[in-house]
Amino acid sequence: MEIRSRIGSKKIPVEIIFTRFKNVNIFKRLLPKSCRFKILTQKKFCFKLSGMPEIFLDVEKIFDNEKIIYSSFESKFDFTLEAFFTETSKNQTDLQLIFKGTFNSVMIMMIKNPIKNFFDEIISNFENL
């Protein structure tokens, strides 16, 4: 299963945006306000949305100024969250998030809309940083 967020834009150079995303602390500002967020290490963090199990993510791979892959760990479900950064002009960066995981059809029905809504809020928060 793959779920893509809408593309969000920010008038900041890609290098600056990318540097912020390499630090997991950025998610404190991007996640919904109702979300519990905790930094575990420099590259690991967890968060909990109401009605959902706690989600643990680790910075798995970094492709400078292009993409960061966060992978789940200590979770009931294995998935990745990819953040794609596109320089659309010298001082403008686009961000798109992609969720990838293998789930049964019942699970897909349960998580698809919450993930889309979650992405919408993250992208909106990104645009308002």
C-alpha cells in the first residue's frame, strides 16, 4: 500500500528545509497539537495519535537535499515514511510525504483515511512554519 500526501510548498531554500528535517525535532512542530511526541535519540522518535498505537520512527536513509526515509521500529506494523524535497526555485521547496507498507485489506480500510488526514495536517503545518 502506498499513500501520498498533497505537495506542500515553502519559500525557503531546499538546503535549509532539508537540514531541519534531518533533525527529528522538526516533527514536534509538524505533528498535530493533540499528538504526544517524544525524542528517543538523535535519529529516533515516537508519537501517539488518539485512538492509534504508539508509532516509533527511525531515520533510515538520507539522500542529501532530496529524500529522507523514516522506518518504523518497535511497532506492530512495518512501514516507511518517505519525505521528498524538490527545489522548485532558488528560494522555494516542495515537500511530499509517502507512506509505504504491506497490510491486509481490512487494515488498509482502517488506516487509509486517518493517514491521509494526518498527512494533510503535517503538510499544512509545514507550509505555516
